[in-house]
Amino acid sequence: MEFFLEASLKGLSKWLRFFGYKTEICEDKIDKEKILKYKDKTFLITSPNTAKLLQKAGVRYLLLPRESLKAQLTLLIHKLDLTTELRLNLCSICGGELIPVKKEDFKDFIPPRVYQFYDEFNYCPKCKKLYWQGDHIKRLEKRLKNLIKK
Ligand SMILES: [Zn+2]
């Protein structure tokens, strides 16, 4: 399942990417042209007007509450039965696929302490960001727990 999100849903997009779902953000208005181009994806939106357009076009979409990330995430998980395991295989910034790399090859870019303590590193070839699994994951897990708590 791939998602096409309204620009206001960037926060949600990040979480979907953490779960391993491919997302694309629409920076401008979602119009007929865009709907046609991305019709195979699931549209996530907050505008009832856009919902009307999508319904007319017969495209799969979900109308989400505007204000809270928690409400958005809860509804999405519930309606689409998403897995909420943190796969962290996609770049949370650009959505590109991360590739595992040897830390030796990136030694110059890694803080010495990180280099010492961690072995798993992933790299985004698209935006050249390097990720490592450390405290970051624990923080994310905690935040996720709070977000999807009933
Ligand atoms: Zn990236």
C-alpha cells in the first residue's frame, strides 16, 4: 500500500515511513490532474472538498481529522489495519529506500562515540543522510506507544 498525502500531513507521513509504507507528499493543491496521476495510491487528506473529488474519481482515500496526529494515526491504523512495527527501512525525510552500509566506509561522517557503540548503519542515497539505530529507536517506540494508546 502506497500513500499520497496532502501537504498538511507531513507529520503523519513521517510515521508511515517509519513503518515502511511508501508515501509521497503533495506540495500543492490536490486537483484532478494529480488525482489522475496518483490514482493507484491511497490518498490521505483532511479536506472534505478534496474528498468529494476523490470519490467522484473512484480513488481510494481516507478523510482524516485535521488537528491531532494521534487522532490521524489511530484512525488510519484502525481503518486500514496497518502494521505499526518500526521497520525504519525508508528515509523519513525523502522517503527513499535506505541501504545498509559498512560503518568503516563512512567513518569520517560518524561522531566517534556513535562509531564506537553502534554497528548498524543505513544510508539514503537520495538525500545523503546516514542513519544508525540507537537511542533514536527507543525514543520512537516510546512516542509511538503514546500516540496509539487508547
Ligand atoms: Zn532521504
